[in-house]
Amino acid sequence: ESHELASLFEAEKSDLYSQIEQLPRSSTVQKMNDLSKRARLAKAHALLLEHLRTSMPSVWGHAEKQEELLTMLPGVYLEVSRRHGAPLGDFPDPEHMKSILATQDFACFTKLDPAKMERLEVLLSKDIPGLLKLIPPDALY
């Protein structure tokens, strides 16, 4: 029985060492995935806030329109997603977002900067994929 336990221990030890060897590689991939997720979330936030800002009336009816937009937030997500091709999964939880937006004046949101959005697109479409190509293939799994 002690021979079985010794061989089991050796197998576990070997497995642990191989996992430790993989840590720096998988850490790099995880960081790239986190960067990509944060960039997609930033894009979704920017598109959402721009939509909310431009949906506000220019003269009167601000409070009513803002309440309507908050009530219809899941539908707003869908509209922004369709209009800009942003996956719905990139948007934050609607209930959480609604609680944050409830204290804001949509008409005061800063206008979307097209140059910054373009840089974000380049990051998502070229820079991150380019960096992922630099990671050795055996580190991706």
C-alpha cells in the first residue's frame, strides 16, 4: 500500500511541477484576455453613453426622456448593439448600470471622441491579436 501511495505522490508532484512551469505562460494569456475584455467593456460603455446623450431632447422633457431610457435600458443595449455591431455580452449588467445612471444627467455626458474610438478599434482588431501571435503556441492551452 505504501508503494501505491508513493507512486501516487510522485504523480501528483510531477503534475504540480508541470503546472508551475505553465504559470508564466498562462498568466500572459490571461492578462491579454483581461485587456481584451476591458477594452470591449470600455467600447460598450462609450457607445451606450453616447447613445443616451444623443437621445436627450435639446430643450425640455429631460427628466421624462431620461426615465424612459432608464426603464428601457435592455432595449437600449439591443439598439446600440445592433447599430454598432457590439456584442451584447460586452455590455455591463443592465440593473447595475441603471442604478449608476439614475444619478447622472445624460445631457451632460461628454461627446464621443471618434479618434479615441478608432484607437480602441485598432487595439481590439490589430494590437491584441498581434500580441497574441507572439505568445508561443504551447502557452495558449
